[in-house]
Amino acid sequence: MSKEEIYKIIDDKTKVLSHPNTVYKTVTFVQSGFPEELFLQWKEQCKGQFNDIYWAKMWNDHLKAQAYDMIVAGGVQYQSEKNSTADKEEKENSEPILFGDGE
């Protein structure tokens, strides 16, 4: 097994670049309209938590946003189930109470 094959296996398993001479496809995009104060705050977090690796911070933010969306969607679903139960109880309580044999 060659050195390149070993590097490729390590790269595929760890998703980390194990050697500097492999060229990977990267994407560059330009962003505009981001408030400067918020960008500087984001950049400080990136520097402190992700060693100034922007793509890692963006990916982490993306995963957190997906998790948040799932939590919110679950909360909305819970609310609708809760409301349907409350509607049933309200419907039962709105019927008149009858005494006697109904005559």
C-alpha cells in the first residue's frame, strides 16, 4: 500500500486533511449585508472556539440551526396536540348538564 493510499484512507475516515499536498475542492463565496459589529463578534467566537477556521464555525452554526429548527417544530407539534386535547375537553364541558330522566 502506498503512502498516498494510506493518506486517502485516513482522510476518508477522519474527514481531516492528514497531509498538505492533497488538493481538495473548496468553495469561496462573498457575503454582504452582515452588520459589522455582529461579524466581529462572530469572528471572535470563531477565533476562540475554532482556531480561526471559518468553515468549521459556519458548519457548526448550520448544525445548531438545524437542531433549533427541529426543537421548534417539535414544540409546535406539541402545542397542536395539546390544543386538540383542550378542545375536546372544552367541547365536553360545553354540553348542558341534564338531571333526571330527561323528561
